Amino acid sequence: MSEPVLWRTQSGHAGKVSGAPLSFRRSPLVKALSCCALLSALSLVSTVQAADSKPATSTYSIESPKAAQGLLLDITHAGKRLVAVGDRGHILYSDDDGTTWSQAKVPTTQLLTAVFFVDDKKGWAVGHDAQILASEDGGATWTQQFSDLEREEGAPFLDVWFKDASNGFVVGAYGGLFTTTDGGKTWDDASDRLDNEDGYHINAIGAVKDAGLFAVGEMGSMFRSADWGQTWETLKGPYQGSLFGVLGTAEAKTLVVYGLRGNLFRSEDFGQSWKAIALKTTSGALEFGLANGTLLGDGSLVVVGHGGSVLKSSDNGRSFSVLNRPDRLSLAGVSSDSKGNLILVGQGGVHAAAPTGAKLGEQ
């Protein structure tokens, strides 16, 4: 029997469907927790002015004292500040290394899947209803730059990356690739830059040192751009299952990609060739899906995923230690505090952890 696929309906209720004989079997991933929304065909216009895109709703995310314990899907730094995004349009920020969290003013109640800051002020978040939000004050307040409800059932954006305050990219369901050269005042549909006739979902995009941009997605799809997004080359990857993340290392042209069933691969030549990295726990090979990762300031890599999995590498991805946290809560994002401890997000919200991923005090 094939593995059940978890999904989340537009109303937010969880469900599951077994097998893959459905026409919707390629459901867009709700960033890294293998939650999905069942969507149909994608219809996009070639160029969209952000000013012409009407907000899906004027409703703001509801303030909740328990927001830091809710589902969160990504976390990053805005300077020294930590910023996390997740369910119900919640965006949280912390100025004390994650000890306390404040809730931002956010003009949506939809699930947010990814967040990226270029400095301590300017940042972007993306999510369902094909939404792009922007902040000019380090994540305390947000405005909606773009929303395209013409995308069937609001097909979600799944990742965002900016080269600087002007030039950025957003990727998402059904091969979505949008780009801006003016900080998000206008967004262009650049999906046709990818050779992706089947419309595989693009789950992640990231930079590779001294090489360019790399994107991964459904069915092991891989795309690379040596000119930072102007043109893209399709690569034949080492794995035919979904890849959820891409992470550049401190070494030139070197990256790791990761996805379903603990599959993680490393390349030293910008994706031309790959080596599978064996991930083993005390009970055998790691089979949990891997969701998200980060390159820490000390050059180490951290990747997190299902079952409380925390993987860490101090040799630019050649090998990883593996820890499964006892609570087994699925993790969807990771960052660090000023002391080198990890700040994890996912099910149950924010979790402070030791540098190994273990609960603080239990290293």
C-alpha cells in the first residue's frame, strides 16, 4: 500500500488520501510538513503589476497569545531580530534570541510558507492565495505587494529569495516563478524561463556560492541559473521523488538538496554530479522527510524535517549528525540565536534547542 499523503483543505482541516491514482496527486506542498492543498489547473498572466493586484481580503491575522505555539513554517534573521511565519497569517518576531515573541500586523489570514530578509529592515513573506507580503521595518508591520486569485484556488507560493533590496524571485505551485527588479513594486511572471512542461511544483530556491541560483521541486525536478535568474537550465537529478529544499554551503559551487524519506544529496559542481549522503540514526537509516535548512554563521549546515529530525554538518555537507527529538514534532524551519543555540519552528510553534538540536540542558 502506498504511503498516505497528508494534505490541508482550503478551510484548513487536515485529511489524507492513500495512493496516487488521483488526477490531483501532485498536490502543492505546504512548505515542508507534507501538508498539501488539492488544486487544479494553473492559469497565470505573463506580467502582473503589483499595484493592479487587489488584496484577497482586508482581514488581518488575528492576534493570539498562543501564536508562538501554533504551526510555523519558516524562520530567518532580520539583522539580530528573528522573524517566523506560519498558519493563519501569523508573523512573529523576537528581539531577545527567541525568549519572547511579538505578533506582527499582517494583512492576511492565509497560511504563510516562507520568509526572507536582505537586511535588518527589508523583507518578504509568501504563501497561499499566491500572496507576497513586504516589510520595511524588520517584520513588525507588513503590506501586501501581490495576490493572484486567478491562480486556481489561490495556488500557493512556496519560497522566496532576494539578491538585494531590488532583485528577487518567488517560486511555487505548478511551476510558478515570479521575479521583481524594483523591490516588489511590480512582479513579472517568469515561469516560461523554466523548461517545465508538466508544471511540477517548485518548492525551494537558493543561492550557491560563486555559481548562481538553484531551484528544486516535485518529482526530483532541478533547475540552475548561472546568470542569477535570467536564464535557467534543467538538470537530470539523482532522485525522482519530491525535493523540498536547497542549501548552498560555504564552499564555492557546492550545495545540498533534500526531500522525501531522508534523501539528501551533495554536489561540488553546481549540480552537474551528485553524491548521496547516508543519514543513519541509532535505529537505522533515516526515513523521515527533510523540510528546510540553513547555513549558520560559523559555516555549519542544519537541516530539519519530520519526526523531530535535526541534521547538522560541520564539513560543508560531506557528512551529517542526525538527532531525532523525543517529542517527534515535525520541524519546518531553523535558525540560530546569538549564543549558537538553534531556534526551531514547526508543529507546536517555536522550540529553543542546543546546537545539536537536543532540548536545552540535555545535550
